[in-house]
Amino acid sequence: MISFKDVSVKYPLGNIALHNINFTLEAGTFSYLVGPSGAGKTTILRLILGELLPSSGTVKVDSFQIGNKKFKDTAKLRQVIGVVFQDFKILAEKNIFENIAVGMYIKGFNKAHIQQEVIEALEVVGLPQKAHLFPAQLSAGELQRVAIARAIVGNRKIILADEPTGNLDPKTTWEIMKIFKNLEKEKTILFATHNTDIVNSMKRRVLVISDGQITKDKKKGGYEL
């Protein structure tokens, strides 16, 4: 579960990034976060990750509560969250298996468990034969599949997707969306995007943010500019 209660973020010079944000995403749900550049989407994602603390209000992520005082459990919090970025953030010097497993190594999973989960994740994203290739050998769409696989291994409960189809062609975009559609059965997904075609085709709950405020919360999906 992700919950924002009366959350505001003010920067030192007085700029207000978020103002009185309230919403709750129940476990096992898929929701979109939409709005123009600079509206506050990235700030919301950073709060969920514990990269940023609210100036006021409370953010609750799974069993973690993030207020405006020092948050000490950032490392543990990120163990339950997987992130998929627009620019993939794949490590060029590591092969595909190593890229997917990197977080599991850090968390101390044993080799047998890592092997099993990575193989299963590669199956989920449709890359079962790519484990020992390097990023330079893969297409952009394949690299985003690797990023999704990395986000789901290690018993993560939540996936934050930050414009994950922004660098992809239309055909590849819909292939990636099919993967997310399958994942929503077992993960809580918050999907930030500018792509209204995606939002209107795969209809899920839509949180619309503008100038740091949630202006619409459409439970039945769909979005118009």
C-alpha cells in the first residue's frame, strides 16, 4: 500500500513542489500518475522512495512511515520497491543476469535463490535466452524488459515506473504494457507517463497532477488533455 496524507513539499527558496496531496493506492493495484513536466510526478516518486522528505504530512509505503523528520530506513524501504526508468539505467559492464541480480546480491540472497528468481524474471519479460549477453547486444525494448525484470526480483511488492515507454517505438511500447498488465496481478504499480494513448487504452485508475496538486482522481480510468 502507498498512502499520502496532507503531503506538501516546499523548497528552501519558497517554491512549492507539492501542496496538500492526499491519495491511497491499495496493495495489488495499478494506477497512472499523469501530468505535464514539472507538475510534481517525479517529486511524488522520490517521496515514495525516501529520497525526499515531506515538508509536512505523512507518506506511508508498505509498513514504512515517512514524515518530515529524518527517515532512517531508506535502505530497507527500497528493498520492497522496484523502479523502472525511462533511460533503463542498465550497467554496461555487467551481463543481463548480473544486471537483474545486482539488488539481490546486495540484499544477501543465496546463489541458488538468485539463480531461480532471475531465470523466472527473464521468462516473465520474454528474454529467457538473453541472460549471458551484454547490454550493447540488446535493443532498447529488450533493455527495458531487463529493467522490469530487475524491478521484480527480490520479493519486491511495489513497482514505480517513471515514463518507462518514453524512449520506445509504438509497437515496443505495447509489448512492454502487456508485461505490466501481467504484473499487476501480484504487484502494486504506480506508472508515471505523458502517453495518453496508453492511459486511454489500458484503463486503470488515473491520478492527474498539475502545479503540485492532484486535480483529478479518476477511479474508472481514461484521461484527456
